[in-house]
Amino acid sequence: MLLEEFISKLEGEFDDMPKGTLQPDTDYRSIKGWSSMHALIIIAFVDINFNITLNGSDLKATKTVSDLYNLVQQKRPA
Amino acid sequence: MITGASSGIGQATAILCDSLGATVTITGRNESALKETAKELKNSSKIVVADLTSREQLTALVNKSGAVDGLVNCAGIVKPLPIKYIKQKNISEMFDANFSSSVLLCSELSNQKKINENASVIFISSVSAQHPYIGGSLYSASKAALEAFCRSFAIENAGKKIRANVVSPALVKTKIFTETELATSEEEMQKYESQYPLGFGEPVDVANCIAFLLSPASKWITGTTINMDGGLLLSSKK
């Protein structure tokens, strides 16, 4: 999955998020109304789409949307 | 017998009961972590590595065990999941670990007549069984089921003076807590803590309540749930 598709699908997971809200360099925790629910949605999104289980430490190490994407790429089996 | 004794509340309970003179059997999935718990124990103790979601391993644990005077069901998992992502496998995973394993352990011990008269059985629930949190639907439901089971267990076993009670803590500083903090943020956890008049709990706080419920000092208490929440529910009613 390319970065653009990753972003588009992730945006679709959040209710009421206008298209284009997420950009590669968006600090995702700075999204208006960010809460623990969003973190849970990201973990579930990655689990379902990539069969990768992210934990709190993994998320803590990321800041932007492209950090998240790169993390998923790193964790994908070769 | 203490399940989930490799960390957190189970570990604190094992250490406290041992210090109070009990002979404990500790069980959990992680052998090295169980051995760390065992290092803290002074009396003779038995370590049984077992994944209680495996019927074979559960039966093996009961086969190896003598009759117990106390059983503390601490084993369980937490895995937050928004409702829109729930699949059957998520329900099975949560209920196998948090509900079925405790139910089947009680059943197998009872069947083999390995719960002594006057014994005390404790189930660890969570205040979230009654007071939900976002992402915790399966966890809360599994704990609510466990609480309901405890009350049935209490009434079925009262004739033998076997007592059964639930301890229902709010946020306690365990590994699960640290993981939650990493997944959210330190600031968010501080915000949560501000809702606790007495702050977050420590594993030993819960262990102290468990020790009381295991002891004859609580011999007239059965089928009840003790909330331990540092005043959280009081403040939420303001």
C-alpha cells in the first residue's frame, strides 16, 4: 500500500474527518479533538489491514502520519 | 492458588500471601516472570507454568494441585478495541482469557474436590464492568460476566462455607498501566489521575483487600463486589 492510499484509508476510519486533513507531515496527535479513541482506531486499522499489532511504545515513537506509515513498512514481513 | 501471578496484582498477591504465612501455588504463562515472583517468596511454593485458555494445560494445573483453601483468579488480558472493529475472534480471545479460564478452573477444581470447606475464592474484575470506557466494550463485558458468575458460584458453594467475592479495581499501576500511558500520553494519564481523589492504586493496595477476603476475618462476606477506585466513582457523581 502506498503512502497516499494509506492516508486515504486512515482518514476514512475517523468519523467526520474531512478529506485532506491528514498529510504526510501532519503531527497526528495535533488533530483537532484528538483522543485516546483515535490511538485505538490507528492500532485497529493497522492490525486489520496489515496484520501487525502495534503497542504503546511503537506509537510513542511516531509523530507524523508518514512516521506511522514507515513503522508499518518496517514491521511488515519481508 | 493464584493465577496471573507473573506480574501486577497477581504477583503482589502472591508475595503478600506468602509473607502472611500462606503456601502458594503460582501460575501464569510466562515462566521467567513467574520465577521472578517465586524469588520473592519465603515459604515453600509451587510454580506451574500454564496458559489457562488451553484446556489441557488447565487440567494439568488442577491435576498437579493439592486441595486449596484460597483461589485468586487474576489472570486476564486487556485489549482495547473500538466496537466497529469487533470480530468473533476478538470476542473469543477476550472471553477465553478473562471469563472462561476462571470459570473452567473453578469447575475443574470443584469436580476434583480440590476446593476445601471454608475456602475463599476471589475474582478480579474492574470498575469498568459497571462504568465503561472508550474501546473497552469487550473487556468490560467479560468482567461483568465474571462478576455474575461469582455470585452463582457463591450461592452454589455456600453449603460448604466456601465463599466467593469480586474485587473490582479502577486504574492500578501495573504493566498494563504503563502500556496505556505509552499508547495515549503522560498528559492524558495525568488528566485521568486528577479524577482520582486518592490517586491511582498500587498492586499491593488490591492485594491487601484480597488477603482480607481470603482470611477468616471476612467469613460472613460472600457474593459481593468490593470496588477499589481511590474515590473515582464518588467524584464522577459530583
